[in-house]
Amino acid sequence: MGVLNRLIDMTKAAVNELMDKLEDPAMMLNHYVRNMQGEIDAAQAELHKQEAMVRGFQQQSEEAARLADLYDAKALEAMAAGYEASAREALAAKLHYAEKSREYSAWLESAKSRIAELTRRIEEAKAELSVMQKKRDELITRVQQTAAKTHQAMPSFSCGFDEGSASRGFQRMEEKILQWEAHAELRRTPYGYNYAGAPAAAGTVSEQAADPSKEALINEQLEQLRKRMPAAE
């Protein structure tokens, strides 16, 4: 068996091994699209929670500030009436509620920052979801076209679902489909030859031979072929 034929057989084996590990890409692409929608829904639920917290902190801060003012007035009245002990108690209450008002205000600002971040993430995720949905349809169409062109069954990728973000899983899935397309095309016309042995598009082999390292390997193989040929009588 010639070197070229062995290389072709090795390529076939590698492609067949890859195909054995493939599963329906549409199912996995849809899985990641649904996961992205789930991430958006979770972020929106958290957004609603933070919005409720903002309203609560706002009310608590205002109420604490009102009580601080109230006890400030009571302290002033007690001092005017000569009740220093009562004034001290009122001032202690004033300081307590003033501190509480500052705490609630800080939590309020933190919740507002969280809302701004969640709003930004949701907007970005929605835009990414739209791109994923379009890309999903495009990828499924490409897989169908490649399968039809190469007379192969629709592939699948039974390597398990990615447990990370939906976006990363979708990107990995796209990379796997690109690899499958490349392998399928290589299987259809490996090394510039089709399976009937006819040359493929003109220039394919000559372009490969233009690489000095490849040309040296080809010359070496040619020399080995010459030694194997029967000697001329």
C-alpha cells in the first residue's frame, strides 16, 4: 500500500472516530440558548429583588432620620426644662437613629449600584441571546448542508453539556461544528484527491508541494518508490 493511500486511510479513521463521538448539534445548541434565557430570567428576578430592597432601604433611612430629628428636639426641650439626664438619653437615641440612617443610606447606594450592574448585564445578555439564536439557525443549516454534500448522517457531540455559562458552551459547540465541517471536507477530498482517485481542483497539490519541508518529504518518498520499482532489464 502506498504512502498516500495509508495517509488517506489514516484520515478516514480519524474522521470516523470523530463521527462516532458526534450527536445531534441542534439539541445542544437549543440547550445553550435555553440556558442563556434562564440566565436572563435569573438576573431579572435578582433585579426585581434589588429594586424592592431599594424601596425598603429608602423608607428605613428616611424613618431613622425622622426619629433622629425627633430625639434631637426632645433633647433640646429636656435641656430647656432643666432635665439634663433626659436630655442625655434623648441625645443617645438621636445618635443611634442617625447612625441607622447612614447605614440604610449606604445599603441603599449599594443596592442601586447592583441594579445598574444587573441592568447592564441583562441588556448585554439579551443582545447576545439574539445573536445566539441567529447563529444557532445558521449553524444547524450549515451542518445539514455539509451532511448532504458529503453524504454523511447528521452529527452529534455526545461529550456532555457544558456546565459553565451558556455563552461559553455555545462557543465550544460552534468550534466543534467548525472542526466537523473541516474533517468532513477533508474526508470528501483528502489531500487534493477524491475517492475515485481523480485530481481535485487544479493547483491543490502543487500548492502543497510549494512548501519546502513538504517538497523534501515528497522527494524522499519518490526516491523510496524508485528503489521499490523493478530494475530495467
